[in-house]
Amino acid sequence: MSLWEYANPVKFLGLSARVQPFVWGGAGLCLAVGLLWGFFATPDDYRQGSTVKIIYLHVPAALMAINAWFMMLVASLIWLIRRHHVSALAAKAAAPVGILMTVIALITGAIWGQPMWGTWWAWDPRLTSFLILFLFYLGYIALWEAVEDPDTAADLTAVLCLVGSVFAVLSRYAVKFWNQGLHQGTSVPLATGGRTVSDVFFYPLLISMIGFGLLFLALVLYRTGTEIRLRRARALLARSERGA
């Protein structure tokens, strides 16, 4: 069995239908446990007070906003190299989910930052690169809608995804690139295994991150299936119009 077998829309839809109930269930369970534990069963921080609890929304959303773009990048590269329509449609399906995560991260970041920094917004390297990433998401979605031919749209959005990946990297590592700005360092540096939050905050945060990851996967599977069916319906409609 090859992974490329699931580039076939019928096989992809069959696999998606089988795994989605488990992914949705896992997402709901992890989000419920992580958020309830984090908001109601953890103490206030000695400096930030109860404001610190927004970490259970902000960090997972920011992480998924960046990783969603990287998932779109991989899917776009597969489309450019192998011309599998499922990969192009998966990238298209992930974009609205990614922009939703970006909006959540920006809003929760502003709410968290205002009492800590005394301002809702600062042109901090990480905040600025994240805002630019949001604009790339908007441009990606708009480009899909503006180009009528789906293959041409897939080609153009794939190129845009390649360019936008620079800002996804900057959003992830801006704190390391520039030793300035208000934004704190990474709370959970997964690459090094270290962390700057205590266990009492870390474990519910980890469960919330897993929940957001499963929620992203569930939404992308669902939306990709929808895009495949829409593409099939448009093809059948065009065929019937030519026959008429």
C-alpha cells in the first residue's frame, strides 16, 4: 500500500469518512479537558494573575496558524510536482482554518498583551510578521476565488504559498532572529524540549495544543471532502451543459 493511493479522491474520501469520527472525538475530548483544566483548575500567575490563562487559547492557536501554512506548503509542493488534485484541494481547504487560527491568536494576544504591555498592539517583530502572515492568508483565499480555472488557481496559490512561507518562519522564530520587542520567548520550544512554564500550566497547555491540532485535522479533512465533491459537481454540470 502506497501513501499516494490516497491521491485518488474516492480512496481519500473513504479514509476520511473512517477516521473523522475518531479525530472529532479526540479533538472535543482534549479541548474540553485542556481548557477546563487550564481555566478552572490552575492557579493565577504571581505576576500576570488570571490573565495568564489566555495561554490555553493563544499558544495553541498561534502554533496551528503557523503549522497550517506549512501544511499548505507541503500540499502545494505535491501539487506542483505530482499534480494530484487532492493535495491542491487540501491546501485550499486548510486556508480558512489557518486564517481562523491566526485571528484567534491575534485577538487573544492583544487581550493578553494589553495589561502586560499597556497597549493592545506594538510593532514587535513577532506580532508584525504574524500580521503579515494573516494578510498572506487573505491573499491566498482571494486568489483562489479570483481565478476561474481551478488548475491555474492551484498553480498561482502554490507560488504564493512558497513566498508566504518566509513569514511563517519569521512568525515562528522572530524572537530568536531579533533580540528586541515586547513579545516573550517561546513558552514551549518543541525543538529543544525545554520550556519556560511550570508543570501546573504546562500539562493542560499540552492537552489544549493536542486538541487544537486534532481540531485542525478534523476541519481540514471535512473541508477537503467538501472541496472534492464541489469539484466533481462542477465537472458534471459542465459536462451536462456541453451535452445540451
